[in-house]
Amino acid sequence: MGQVGRHRDVEQAAERGDGTADVVIQMDGVGVVRGPSTLLDDVSWTVELDERWVILGPNGAGKTTLLQLAAALLHPTRGEIRLLGEPLGLTDVFELRPRIGFASAAIASRIPPGELVSDLVVSAGYAVLGRWRERYDPEDLVRALQLLELMGVAGFADRTFGTLSEGERKRVQIARALMPNPEIMLLDEPAAGLDLGGREDLLVRLSAIAEDPDSPTLIMVTHHVEEIPVSFSHALLLREGRVVAAGLIRDVVTSANLSETFGLPVRLSRSGDRYFARRKRAGAAATGL
Ligand SMILES: Nc1ncnc2c1ncn2[C@@H]1O[C@H](COP(=O)(O)OP(=O)(O)OP(=O)(O)O)[C@@H](O)[C@H]1O
Ligand SMILES: [Mg+2]
């Protein structure tokens, strides 16, 4: 793949021998408060360059809010955040945002249905939605097609976004988010609304991107452990705005932690590299089921 992402500044920092070179996201004691509601509370989280994170938690836990902070779209009420080495609040977010790709249903809903798929992807490199009047370099058009190919949707390049299925839209959106060669890639529930085949196909593609050392640092939000792509390394569990656990997937994704996160007794099982979760049945403690 190779062309998907670069870590220019972080690599330069590594060459300088800077101890924080590999840290792409650093949050310390972060809180987000809106009126009487605490959306995030005392979140501390460190993400390094080559890590691939999954964020799990129930509805309303604060997952999207956390991604918005990581995308420099939101400022915390409390605490400190550094993104790609830059302190949020002291840095120009308009320089920072193009270095961070973000794909979410909320963004998809703002895409005009008449937008051509190829225009939608190529225009991301110019930080606009849709092609409008810009002129694009031929290399950019080639890259847009390569990314559509990577996501298995090159055949839809000449279709309008509104004519695509939910799964096809998700993949086009990921291609668009990769277009500016971001250093961090944030995916908010990329598998939501997909059928079994669509989900499995997406997971294979995300795993392939995750395995490429040139890919951006990947962070994906999901409600389901079944959607953790193989070769993702880390997990953060959120409940009511607080971190339940964060670290290596094998340490964090456990029955006990998932039970605490989702507020019900969860039985976790594993098959190969995939995880499965279901509610523990009443009396399960005695039978082990
Ligand atoms: N501007 C706001 N004012 C008050 N509450 C808000 C505001 N924005 C979000 N919230 C609340 O903050 C909580 C966290 O929202 P967020 O979207 O981060 O959750 P989430 O974990 O992404 O949930 P879901 O899984 O449903 O997408 C929710 O209860 C939401 O209603
Ligand atoms: Mg959300």
C-alpha cells in the first residue's frame, strides 16, 4: 500500500531524538462539560505512532466526543491535549485538522447526494466537500482512484454518492478520509449499518490498512467486540465519560471489563483473532455459561 499515510513531523522528531517522538495523541486529565452534563471526565490517554486503537462503549459513553477532541474539532473544558506534538489551544487548528482524517455518519449526512464519488474523494485533499471549481493535479486523481480501489469501490467512481448503499458509502468515506495522507485516521462506527458480508469485507480492509507500517495511526469506535479488526493492537473502554480500561487489547478486552463498561454481565469468547460477546445467562456463574 505504502501511499496511504505518512508521519512526517513525528519522524522528524524521532530523528531529533525527542523522547515524545512516537506520541501522536496525548490527553491528560481531560474533561468536557456541557451545561449540567459531564460528557468526558478525567480522561488520560496516550496513543503512539504505530498503535491501532479500538474505542468501545455503550451509547452516550462519550466515544464521539473523544474522537472530536482527537480531531481538533472540540476543545476540552479541562485538561491538556497534544495532537501530533502540538498543544491544542496554542496551535492553529486549521493547520492541524488536515493532518487528521475523520470518517463518521455525521459527516456522511452532510455530503450532498448529487456529489460524484471521484470528486468527493479528490476534493478531500483540498479540504472542501465536493469538486466545485478547483483544478486538481492528475496525480491527485490517480491517488483518489487508488484509494477507492483499496476500499473496493473503484467501480463507483462515476456514480453519485446518493445512489450508493450504506456499505459503499462507508468505504467511499474512508477513501476520502485517507486522501490528504493523514497522520491520524479516526473512524466513528465504520461498520454500523453494514450487513454481514459488508462488515466482514470492511474488517479485512481495515486489518490490511492496520498492518501497513506506512498507514496513519488508526483509531476506530465501535459498540461491538465482533468488529475489532484483526491486527488492531489497543483498546480503550468508556463508560459514562470515564475510562474503564485502556491498553493492549488482550489485557483490556475481558469479560470483567466489558461487563463494567456495558453495565451487564458479559461473557466474552475468542475464536482465532476475533472476539465475541453476549450477555451471561442467569445462573451462569454456577454452570460457567
Ligand atoms: N452539546 C451537548 N450538550 C449536552 N450533552 C451533550 C452534547 N453533546 C453530546 N452530549 C451528550 O454527551 C453524551 C456523550 O455523547 P457522544 O456522542 O460522545 O456519545 P457516544 O459514546 O458517541 O454515543 P453513541 O454510541 O450513541 O454514538 C451523550 O449523552 C450526549 O447526549
Ligand atoms: Mg457516537
